Amino acid sequence: MRTPLTLLLVVFLCTCVPAQELLPPETGVYLERVAQQRGAMLLLGGWAVGNIGLGLVLRANGMGEARRFHEMNAIWNTVNLGIAGFGLYAALREPATMGAFDALRANVGFQKVLLFNAGLDVGYIMGGLYLMERGRRPEADTDRLRGYGKAVILQGSFLFAFDLINYFIASGRTAAYGPILGAVGEGIGLRWVF
């Protein structure tokens, strides 16, 4: 009785079975996620560069509320350009291969960041509405407050749409990880709740 158990124990301890396979770089779902992140950061960077350039030119030629609107667009998009640069750098440094579970975790992490940002975007829109309301007061710098308010509403609205569209694209990919990770079916398994 001891010999079969000992033999079974030796076979068990000497067998090396990976918990998950590495996803080869040609795996479609992995490439889609990386391509989406790169594309999203390029789009955000393009939006930022366009707004900075146009904002500076139109600010120089504008007056009153329009001048302040373009000024804020240029200021706001310096931050967007920094975020896009950092995000693109991170996406370009993505490893060539990644375990299926790690790839799923990266996709879900990207989704969480996008949802958090969408919440911030609503706050930006509300802040822009507040600035416009403040611009109605008699003692206020009306042109600055209304111009800045309209710019913040525009930028917040763009970012809200940007974040939600990217979230829905990323969340549509989550189900594709099931066949890669392997379905548990009935029996004992691991349940990951977000």
C-alpha cells in the first residue's frame, strides 16, 4: 500500500504542469486589446494636439468669451497630451506574450480605468456648468467664466464619449477570454467577482 502512494506522490511532485499557457502574440483577443489601447491614446493625443494648436491660434485672434474659450481648450489639452503620451508609452511597452489570466486582468483593469474616468468626465461637465452659472453674477469676470465653462463642458463631453466608447469595446472582448482560459462547467472552480 505504501509503494503505490509513494510512487503517486513522486509522480505528482515531479510533474510540472503550467497553470496557464502563455498567449502567443498572434492571439486575436490579446492583439485587439493592445491595438485598442494604442489607438485610443493616438486619438486622444491627436485631439489634444489639434485643440492646443487651434486654441492658441484662435485665442490670439479672438476677443472676450471666445478668446477665453480657446485659451481653456489649449490649457486643458496640455494635460490630455500628457495622459495620451503616458498611455501610449505604456501600451508600447506591453510584453510580447502574456498569460491568459494576466491578459484578462489587464483588459478588466483597462475597463475599470475607463469607467472611473467617465465618472470624472461627468464632474468636468458639471464644473463647466457651474462656471457658466458663476458668469451670470454682476461682479464676475463674465467672459472668462463663461468661456472657460463652455470649454470645460466641451472637453468633458468629448472625454465622456471617448471613455464610454472604449469601455464598451473593451468589455465586449471579456467573453473571448473564456475559451482561452477554459470553461469550468460543473464542479469545483474559481469564481472571480469584480
